[in-house]
Amino acid sequence: MPIVIIGGPTAVGKTCTAKKLKDLYNWTYIEADEYHSQSNIDKMHAGIPLTDEDRLPWLQRLHEELEKYSSTNRSCIITCSALKKTYRQILLTGSSDPDVKSKMPTEDFYLIMLTLSREELHNRLVQRQHEHFMHPALLDSQLEALELPKNQADEPHTYMINCDSLSQDEVVHQIQKIIKQ
């Protein structure tokens, strides 16, 4: 049963993509933003970038959720920025140590990193600033933190989709090809 994480910077389309997949496959949808502490939300709303220390408990809570689904052989889709390689390591293993191996069956684990031009990300952020706690001023800090996989061997369960010039349906179709569903 697939476990799919949709990652990427703010406003890249993680939530819309995840909701379409949820509707297609009737998978449980987990919105990682709902797992942030109130202090993290307050910082982001104020335009203050989160530190690795701020993110660690959040990522560990998300790992625990993923383990629940994996251990009961249930599919889920989760949206999480997963900006850095260490964050993706924590999601998969619960640890930032690259020598720690996942207890989850990784053949059904897919981390899809969506990318989009800075200009389009900024336009989307400005359009939704009254609907979401993420302050548009944080876009540059997210792009500075973003570490995309060097190649498939570097992060074998991580796939990248450049969403520039793709419709939402085309992004979903790309993901369907990756997960073969």
C-alpha cells in the first residue's frame, strides 16, 4: 500500500495535488501544517523562518503518523515541505542520522518533490495570504533551505516534478506514473 509524501516549498501546489490523489484513490490525507506547534505557526505568520530545531518535533510527529499507516498496511498521502535531505531522512526513519535505516517498507514509499519558479510561487503566496498562515516574506528562506536530491541514487525514494507549464491534472498524472497506480 503506497505512502506518498508531496513535498516542496510553500505554494508549490502540495495540498491541491494531495487532495486530487486522495479523491482518486480514497487514501487518507494528512496535512502536515496541522501538526505544527502553535509557536511554529506564530513564527511563520510573523514572517520568521523556522529553524531546524523548530522543525524537528514536527517532523518526528509526522514520521510517527507515517509509521502508523505503514505498520497497518494502509495508504496515505501527506503534504510536507520536506525541504532538506535531513528532513526527508527524519520522515522516513525518525532520525536525521543517514546511517539509520527505515523500518517502513520502502518499496511502497514515495516522496514527490514539486518545484516551480520563484515568480509563480510568489504570485500564489500573495493570492492566498489571507487564507494561510505562511507569510509571503518566507518564500526566500524556503528556497534558500531547499535541497533537491542530486540524483535518484542519492535519495532512491524521492522523485522530482517541475510543475512549471504543467496543469494540476498533469502533475497528478506524473505522480500516477511514478507510483504506478
